Amino acid sequence: MRDVIAAAATQDRPLPWGWFLGALVVAAVGYAASCTWWAFAHCRRCEGSGKRKRSDGKVFGICRRCKGSGRRLRIGRRVWNRFAKVRRDGIPKGRKAK
């Protein structure tokens, strides 16, 4: 009886690739949707304040990276904008995209 239980416990199962790929597709679509609706995120250097700080915490100027806005364009939105520009530049003048 022990041999049957041990054999059943160590039986190799195929990996659920369908679930993994499905979860990956859902995550990619979710990220693309979030980049469409919320194109900007907080600037990493100034943490969204738009101001540079010294090591003691005093503010002494605007952030150079975000130019004082406190926001940065997300990577997914940069990719989207790049593909849109390539597509827009590939269409001849006078024709509309389908």
C-alpha cells in the first residue's frame, strides 16, 4: 500500500501552460489599458513633488528630470507613442488610416 501512495505522490504532471499564457495575456492587456488611461506616473527622482531636495530635506530648486511637473511618461505609453508615430509616418499624405 505504501508503494502505491508513494508512486501516486511522485507522478509527474504536465505544467499548465494554458493557464500561464492566459495569465500573461491578461496582465499584458491590463498594463496596456492602464497605460492608455493613466499615461503618467510619479517622477522617481523627486517622488512626484517636482522639487529637488538636499540630503537634509530642504528644497532648493525644481527637478531636472521632470522639469518641475512631478510626472513622467510610463514605459508602456512611450512604446505606444512610438508605434503610433511609425504608423502615422508610414501613411502617405492625403490618406486616412483604416
